[in-house]
Amino acid sequence: MLEIILYNFDIAIDAIKQNKLRSILTSLGIIFGVASVIAMLAIGQGAQQEVLMNMQVLGTNNIIIRPVMEQRQGTVEEEVGDTEESADGEGANRSRRFSPGLTMEDMASIIEQVPLVENISPEIVNDVQIVRAGRMRTGKLVGVNEQYFSINQSQIASGSNFSLAHLERASPVVVIGDGVRIRFFPGENPIGQQVKAGNVWYTIIGVLQPKNLTASQIDNLGIRDYNMDIYAPVTTTLLRLRDRAQITESDLGGWGDEDNYHQLDQLIARVSDSSLSITVSEIISRLLQRRHNNVIDFEIIVPELLLQQEQRTKRIFNIVLASIASISLIVGGIGIMNIMLASVVERYREIGVRMAVGAQKRDIRYQFLTEALVISVFGGFIGIVVGFAFSLLIEATAGIVTIVTFLSILISFGVATSIGVIFGYFPAKRAAAQDPVHALRHE
């Protein structure tokens, strides 16, 4: 059997050599089909990796609670009634309910009443000028607690985290990002040294490991460059900078709708099980709604749910792209079948001679089937190389991450080989069905 296969392989190679141009044109459909499938799957794999990286940045088990402008709802009649009452200047004030905003007390209530939340941290972001040894740069001073770094998956490279004593005493200490260390302490150990943020001097007790963030992640996810942040105990920022929950003399000048009355800029909660994220978010929403006197001045974001939806959308899009690319393989298979059918007609005399000297129908069938298979395999190998080149070109020109995997190569090459067998079978069957007498008489 092996001798028959090798013999038919030699005949197929000779036939291809005798018709080089025709064979190359026949294999073009397979070449570009395989290349297109590999490139499309590489784009899909790169998009999937990007989503997974975003999930690592935002946290798979995290729930984000952010303050927003008050959201009001009701009937049109109620809205008209409020407008009419406001003619005397009092109706609008009576219709507006008081909300304390997002506060530290909300965080304490979540800790007490939602046991599935294993860690929670506030965020208060202040724009400050960072000054040290004659260098100045604008940055963010972020008020957090000791659980923030584990929630945000940030590791402390040197030094230590905040202690409970730091939080209780509102100590002027900070943990700095790696970007701050590079810019303000090049070649130095920043632990124990001081840096000025705003009008306060802080002692550095820790330095974070660098976070690998791309520009697209910062833009698409709406996050900061954590490497350039300075982190202080939340109690320190409330005491030494500003506590928006406290009414000061400047607040007494007026109370407008655009005033930010929220004490916190964000709450980040980590749940024990990611499958419970949606349920826990609903519980937190109802809890905060009660605490805020039914004023919906907050929003709850489940990053994992948003990223899963994005991943599902990209997966569907990539399936569509791969399906469109696969059409090229089918077109290539049809091209092989057409050329092989034409080749059968041209080689009637050759078929007749082979059958006259003892070749059986299966030998003729194997001959043409092997020839179609060789063209497909040849086109498949060239298509793999072209697919790699396409992927690199797309990544370089479009700025899209592409990842060529062994599975994508195996799938595309396997489909190309299968198409060669399927579409090559019909011409081979037709060649084997020829009557040797009529074939010999064919001009």
C-alpha cells in the first residue's frame, strides 16, 4: 500500500511540474484562504488576551461604586406639579430629598450588613503638586485604606503598607507608585524620605511594584496611571486636605446642584465569589438607596460583567471574520475541482494508456486525488507563512495585538487539506470512470 501511495505521489509531482503556472494559480485560493483564517484568528486571540488583561487590571471579583448626579424619576404630572409649585420659590426645595452622598458611613454599613464583601476600600482623589528636591510634577494624591492594594492587585515592592495606627492617627505617610520613585528618587531608596504633596509633607513608607498599563487600557477603561499616584491613609486626606461631608464657611455662600457633596470619589468592594458579583451589587444598591433617602446619586459597576460582554461581542465578531475568511478556502477548493476536471479531459489519453497497461480504477483515482492533495498541502504551507506575515503587518500598521497560536495553524491547515480531499475526489472519481477504449481514441 505504501508503494502505491509513493508511486502516485511521484506521478502527482511530475504532473504539477509539467503545469507549474496552472498549479500555482490553483493553489492561490488555498494560500490566501489559510492566510486569512490565521490572521483573523490571530486578531481574535489578541482581542481575547486584551480583555483578560483588562480583567486583571480592574479585578475579576470587584464591584465599583461611584457617585453621580442625582437621578430622578416619576410621572409627567408630578414634574409639572413641581414646576408650578416652584413659582413661589418653595416647591422645588420641597420636592428635593436630602442625600448625604457617598460617605465613609456607607462603607461601614456595607461591611456590617453584606458579609459576602471580604475587602472594601474608599478612594478620594486629589489633584496636587508633587515637590521634592527642586523637582515638581502634578499628580494624584489618593486617599485609601490598608485593603486597597490587595483589592487593586498592587504589590508593595519595598517598605510596608499602612497600619491601623496610621489610619487612626491620620498620619502624614504615603505609599508611592513606581513612576514617582523613578522621577523623584532616581538611584535612591525613597523609604523614610519625605515628599510634598499639596501643602503637606509626607513620609514615604512604601513603594509599589510597577503596573504594566498600556495607553489603550488607560483610555478604554477610564483608569489612572497608577504608577504616578501617591497613596495616603483616607483619614489623612480627609483631615489634612478636605472633607466634602463637612460644611465649611465657603459652602455657606450657596448650595447648587453642581456642588460635589460626596465625601468619597469611589468605593471598591471585593466579593468572595465572582459568580455572586451581580447579586451582591443589587444588595448594595438597595442598601445605599435606603441610606440616601431614595435618592439615586450613585452608580454600581461590575467590571467583570462589562468585560464579559465585551469579550462575547469580540468573540462573535471574530467568528464572523473567520467565517468570511473561510469562504476563501471554499473558493480555493472549487478552483482545485475545476482545474482538476479540466485536467481529466486533457489527460484522457494518459488515463487510457495507464488503464491499458494494467492500472485499475482505484489507481487512477488515487493519482488524481493525490495530485489535488499535494496542491492543497503546498498551498497550506505557503498560506501559513503568508498568515504570519499578515498578522505582523496588521499589528504594525493598525496597532492591534495579534497572537498566532498553534491551534489556529492546525485548524486552517487541516481545513485546507480536507478541502483538497473533498474537492479533489470528484475529478478523481470521474477520471477513474473513463472507458479505456474511448480514452485511447480521444484526441
